[in-house]
Amino acid sequence: MATANPFSRMKNHEGVDLIDAVLAPLFVAATLAMSGLGTIGIDSPITFYLGDALYSASSVEITYAFIFSMIIIGIAWLSNEARDFSDFSQEQGAVVGGMVLLNLAVALVPPVGAAMAAYWYAGLLLIMFNGAGYYLIAYY
């Protein structure tokens, strides 16, 4: 008798699959922390905030939020058949590319990171790009 694969229902080709359903809220939390518009963390039993820096040098901060967001983008891309970039229209490709570049710039380019911290509307731009880009990767 063959045993059923317990993870076979994780990938749903007709709707939202389990992987995207779990990663989407984590991506939103990481985006809020990166944008400076929200503080996401826990205090008990350990103190852990997504905005905490893992590495900091020369005004470049690699935070948990940055690491989580980049890993989640990679998992979403790979779990959705790692589609060819030519599947997107030019506008959709610009949104997905802009999302990745903006996430990298927030962490690795000090003036962009400073703008996120100083101007709430810069953080709102990051949230909009990340929401649209994640939707295109995970659900389109």
C-alpha cells in the first residue's frame, strides 16, 4: 500500500497554496519593519524585533526584516514554478524588479535607508511596491 505524501496539499494550482498563505503575513511584517512604519517583535520569552540589526557598518544595516523579506521573495519565486521573467508584461516586470531593487537599496544604500527612517511616505512607497510585487510573484 502506498503512503500518501503529507506535503502534497501544500501546492494548490487552482488557488492560494499553503506556502504563500504562510509567507504573505511574514512578508507584510518584514515590510512594515523595513519601512519604518511599524515595529514588529516579541518580548517574552526572548526579545526579538524584525528591525534589530544583524550586521551594521558604515551606515549599512542588515536587519532581520531584510533577511526575512529576501528569503521570502526567493521562496515565493521558487515555489511558484520559478517562472520565466518573460511571463510578465513590461509593467509587471518593472514592479517585480523595482520591489527587489528597493528592498536591496533600503538595506545596502545608506541614503535610501535614511529616507525610509525620515519620511513616512517613502516607507509607504516600499509597502506598495512590496505588496504589488509579492502578489505578482505568488498569485499571478
